[in-house]
Amino acid sequence: MTDFVNQTEIAKGAIGCYIPSNRFKTARISVTAYLPLNEDNIATASLMAQILSNGCARFAKPLDMSRELDRLYGATLGADTDKMGDTLVWRTGIIFVQDKFLPENIFADCARLLFDTVFAPACDGNGFDSDNFEREKRIQLEDIEGEINDKRTFARNRCLAEMCDGEPFGIPNLGTAEQVAALTREGVYNAWRKFLETAYFRVGVVADDEHPEVYGMFAERLANIERGEIYTPVETELHTAAGEIKRVSDRLDVAQGKLVLGCSVGGAGEDNESYRTMVMIDMLGGGAYSLLFNNVREKLSLCYYCAARYDKSTGMMMVDSGVETGNEEKAKEEILRQLKVVQEGDFEQDELDSTILTMVNALKSTVDTLGGLENWYLTQILSGSDESPLENVEKITAMTKERIQSAAKKITLDTVFFLAGKKEGEE
């Protein structure tokens, strides 16, 4: 990867990352910021991301911003936040047609618009524009309240919160409704000022050419900020099982119960690789080729869906399934039995081969979109890796049954969460 991504220090606490690609007619410029993840900033950061991406001082109203994006030949601009271990990742980006396909050059204009949303938002007095603030706050509250309607996501989040009680990663992505309701436009504005002073930035460019002038534009904006103690992204200590299995259940008005098993995956392996864990978990519950799908769902009909997912940054695996209330114990025991099958090496080579083939195809498709390409490399940089998707493919295709067994033996059940339907007559 070091030969593919050109990294340049453009200012204190700011790195430019150029990812060359001539596969697309479009280009992407992004700003990714890294902050410590804690309960005090996640609701604010999520709201701030949406406020900034939907207007700036030059184009304060949504209609004004929409007209400017139309003028830039249908450019699209958006922002979001995510969690990566103990780090809060805040990102915004703009995608637009490259200059060589247009009758005029718009690369610099797109960069300017993106940086305006970060550094020059629409303000009213001592806070963000009141209309923009109230609109985005209302939307975030509606999104939080709407999460309960997606019972599968709700159950996974509840299990995660119980499993990571007291750990930053267990904090809800959008914050709580109470936290968002308490936010004021002056408070979020002050948080934005602190964000500019302390965040660690990466400016990404995915295009045919690097356009180093983009870095100069960003550095010029940042030079006007009095930078304080800049956050350094840290390697998260991997989650370890508590010892005694935590069992939690909720009741809601649902026809189908939701069973979630939260597990610690242990270390990455003797050679400090996570590949064996990735492949092992995918073979266990990654798709229609997996053991959980073919046995727990298809053969035994114990659930409507059953899938396993791995979070490398925290060292956790979650298995979630939709089951009839009353079948949750049978489903749990069969899920754990399939894990034991992998631990003992009682699976067929063709089951491993199918997993490897699927994962290889997914990795090769990573470079098929601008966002996928950029996200791959920026994630790799943050995790300290220097591998391209094709280098990752080589590691995965070299996987053996013995290495899969080794990874499976490190799995420890930590938390069992079950979302059941309400009993008859229960409010």
C-alpha cells in the first residue's frame, strides 16, 4: 500500500492521502477527522456532521446548496460518523465529474465548497444557523426514535451496549435521545470550534491526478485555527470476555424473537494476523455458504436468519438470529455446536473453499467504487497495515483448516441477549 497511497504532511495534525485511480469518470475529495470516542461528544459529532454538510456561509439554505451542486454538474456531498475502536471517525466528502470530461474545470470549486462546509458554516449570532440546526436536530431525534422499528438492529445494539458496558464502543452511534434533545446550537457551535482545534485530519483525494493544490487550500484554512493538543488515533485494547456469561432479555411487541450472541475473539493469532479470524467467522456465519445458514437455518429450521459478524478493531464477534420465542435456547445451543464443529476441525474443505472464494470476490470488488477504494486505504492506514486488497487476497487464499481451528478455539461467549415478544395481556 505504501507504494500506492501517497501520504503528505500538509499541516500540524493533517495528512494528505492521494489514491490514484483512472477507472472512474468521477473523483472524490474527503475530509476525515479523528476524535476520542466518549459519551460527551458522539451525539454532538453526529449532529455537527449533518449541519455542516447541508450548508455553509456562502450557501446557507438547502436550496442554495442544491443549486450550487447542480452547477457543479451534479456533484454530491455528504457526511457521517462512525466508531473504530476507541476512536470516533468523522468524515465528509464530495464526489464530482473529473475535469477532463467537462467543458470547464471544477476540481478547485468542489474542493472549495467542501472546505467551506468544514471551516465556514452558516452561523447566526454565536451559534449555527437556527433553521439548519433545528432541522438536523429533529432528523437525528427521529432517526434515534426510529431505530426501535428495526428490531434486528435494535437487538444487536442492545447486546453491544450490554457487552461493552463501560467501554466507549458500547455508546450508541447517534447518542441517546436525551443527549440530542439537550443540545443547543451554541453548544454544538462551540464543539465545532474545539473540533477544528484538536482533531487529527486526513484529506483524501481519489482521482486520476493528485491535485496537490487541494492540500494547500486545506492547509490555508487550517492555518487560521489556533491548534491545541491534537488527538492521536490510538490502538484499541481488544475486548476480553468477562468470565461469567451475561444474559439479558427484553420484551417488545414483536412477532419474531431476536437472539444475539456477543463473543470475544481473543488475539489475532500467533503471527499477529486477523485473517484467520476473518475467514473463520465468515465460514461460520458469513452468508448462504456458511455453517450457520446451512445447519441452524436450513436443516433444523431453528431461525429465520442467522449470521456472524466480526469487528476487527475491538476483537468482537456477534451472531444474530431471528427465532420463535421458545426456540431461543435450542438455537443458541446449535449455534455454539456449529462453533465447536469449527474448533474441532469437523468441517469439509469445500466449505472453507467456498468461504475463501466469496471473500476474494468481495475484496476484488472493493476497488469498484470511489468510496470503497478510499475507505479501504484510510482504514488500513488507521489500523497500521500496509496492504492492498490484492495483498489481502493472497493471505486469505493461503488459509488452512489448522489456522481456522486455531482462530475458532479463541472464541469465548460473553453476552446473550434475547428480544422476546410481549406476553398476552402485557402492556
